[in-house]
Amino acid sequence: MLAMILASAGLMKLGACLGAALAAIGAGIGIGKIGAAAMEAIARQPESAGDIRSNMIVIAALVEGVALFAVIVCILALFV
């Protein structure tokens, strides 16, 4: 019985770490795609660079916020 509890606790920690890693990887990929798309849009229409840049920053902040929430949930899963 004790071995099963310890094994499930280990799997829970592994799952939380994998969840945090996937959230960080997903945020990195998302921000990379946002940056690439913004640079392509600025190259096509240089006169609207300010608008594109400000929209890119807002969207990148939203992606980072979601990733932060995901990491916090994974950390809470470790300790609760």
C-alpha cells in the first residue's frame, strides 16, 4: 500500500513537471510564431509598423500570461 502511494506521488510530480515544461515550450513556440508573423507583416507594410508592433506585444503578453497560469497550476499540483 505504501509503495503504491509513493509511486503515485512520484508520478504526480513527474506529471506536474511535464505539464510545466509543455507550457513553457508552447509559449516559446507561440511567441516565436507571433514574432515571425509580425516581422513578415512589417516587411510587407512598413508604414504600419507601429500598429503591428503594439498588437504583437499585446498578443505576446497574453500568451505569456496563459503560460504563467499553466506553470502555476503545475506547481500547485505538486504541493496540494
